[in-house]
Amino acid sequence: PPTVPPPPGPPARGSLSLHRAFLRSPLGLLRLGQLALGAAFWVTVAAHKYEGAAHFALFAAVLVWLLTLALFGLSLLGRWELVPWLGSRWLLTNLVHDLALGVGLYAAATGIMGHKAKQRSFCNLPGYSQHCLYSAYLSASICGGIAACLYLFSGLYCLLRRCQDQRDII
């Protein structure tokens, strides 16, 4: 009897190489800025004594930063197709990440840190001798606000590409 040929194996994976076009694209540059400002935000908060709602701000910043790092890494290596279900919808995945998570969580974290800076504004006076967290909270708030704007810009970039019926992030 005739034998049935074996099913085809998985596609061969090529060697890893950088997707330089992504790195030079507006989204790639925005991702680098988001990673830098996100790291500045959470390192500033984590390096100082924090309490209360700052725990949520730190959690939100680290969560978004880690997800952004994953998106950046997969996009830089051109390996987003390895992500089940999301890989085939990579532009939409980036869009939702930027607008829902990036803008939403960084705006909340910025508001929390701004409120905490306002609460500590009394220690910004000359001659105040106690340890003051005002500048740390204010720095984190500024970094978070700029990061939220970068997420808004990258979300709008992805939305524009989506409205132009483009399927790729570049």
C-alpha cells in the first residue's frame, strides 16, 4: 500500500538579527524613550522611602515598563509571530498596550506622585533640616507625565497606521 508522506515540520527559524527598520521607525524611537523614562520613574520611587498609594504607582510603572520591554524586544528581533494570538494582531496589540495600559496607568501613577509631592511641598523651604521626599516625588511625577505623553504619541501612531489599513508596526 502507498504510504502517506509525514506532515510538514515546523518552519525553520532563522538566526536572530536586529530589525533595524523598527529601531529607526517612530515607534522604535518612542519605545526607547518610554523605556528610559519608565525606568527613571520607578527607580526614583523605589530608591526612596515610599508608602500608601505610591505602592500602586510603583507597581503600575514596573508592570508597564516590563510589558514595553517585551514588546520592544519582540519587535526589535522581528519575532512577534511567536506570541500566540497576539502575534497576528501585533499592531492592535501595540495600540491597546499604549493607549490603555501606558497612558492609563502612567497617568494614574503621575497623579499619585504629583499628589504626594504636593503633600510634601512644605519641606522644600530653605532651612528645613529633615529628610525630604518632595524632589523625588516631583521628579517621578515629571518622568511619569512625559512617559504618558510618549505612550499617547505611540498609541496615536499605531492608530493612524490602523486607520490606513496597514497591518505592520513599521
